[in-house]
Amino acid sequence: LALKSQKDLTMEETRRIQKQVGMAYYNIRNFPKAFMTLFEAYMATPGDSEICLYIGLVYASQKKYKKANEYFLKAESQNPLNYEAHYYNGIVSALIGKREESVKEFTIAKKRKPENYLLDLYTGAVLKEMRDFSQAIRHLKFASKALTDPALKMKSFLLLGECYKGLGLIEDAITTLEVARETQNNPYN
């Protein structure tokens, strides 16, 4: 297999390489170069879902959540099955106060990867903020049973306790918050 010089590459090959270089810059956290390279690739191929996803990730890493939301939505419109676009759009939607959109995005992502119980934790947290305690409890129970990371498990129990308190179920709240404290004190039980 002979290597081609840059002048011998087709436009398609050049765009594909440019996209890969931009993604590599993102992965090594060189966000300015990632953005410049990816945006140039986007201008040449605005219909590429993966480029839009990575531009959204660059914006999110810079805490420009509204712009990230815009590019995640573009990625979704170009490829509705793009799990990562729905996942990250759920996160940034929550951060900019679009809670209903956040729940919708997490729900779509969960359908794509039902084994990702972190989505239940995130969905439960957003639903708790929306004061939909019953639905939040449903998601948080899944998360508390399935998550293995002690910090995430503890967070799910804390949120679960707050939801029980919100429903006026004080005994359940106390019991759940005690489990959260036990999880914190002895994370490997």
C-alpha cells in the first residue's frame, strides 16, 4: 500500500483526514485546534453527524452549552441513531435549563443503550429538579441497584431520599439517606 501525497488525495479523502485530525486534537484536549480543524471540515461537509458531535463536544468543554446544544441537535438530525449526540445533548440541555428536552434526550439514549444505568441517574436527577418525584424514583431505583461506582451509587441514594422527602414519605427518605451514608462510609459493601 503506497502512501499518497496530499496533492494526490481526493476531496473525500482530504475531508475524512481533516475530520480525524480534528477528533484527535479533541482527544488530546487541544480544543482551539480541534475547533478550527473540525469547523473547516464542517464547512466542507455540513451533513456529517460525527463532525457536528465533536464540534458540540468542543463547545461543551468550553462551557458554551447553548452552542453545544445547537451542534448536538444538528448531529441528531443528520443521524437520529447517534447515541452520543443524544447522551451529550441530554447533559447540556439540563445545564441550560431545558429539562424536558434533557429527559427526552436521555430517554432516547437509554433506548439505544439500555445497559447504561448512568442515564437513569441523570434522568432521575433532572426529574427531581422538575419535581416529578414519582418518575424520578423509578429511574433512581434502577440506578441505585445497577451502578457499581460507590460515588454514583451514593448520589443515586441521596437523590432518591430527596424524592421520598418531596413526596412526604419521611420514613422512606430517612432509610434511603441512611443507606447513602453507609455507602459513603463503606463504599465496597
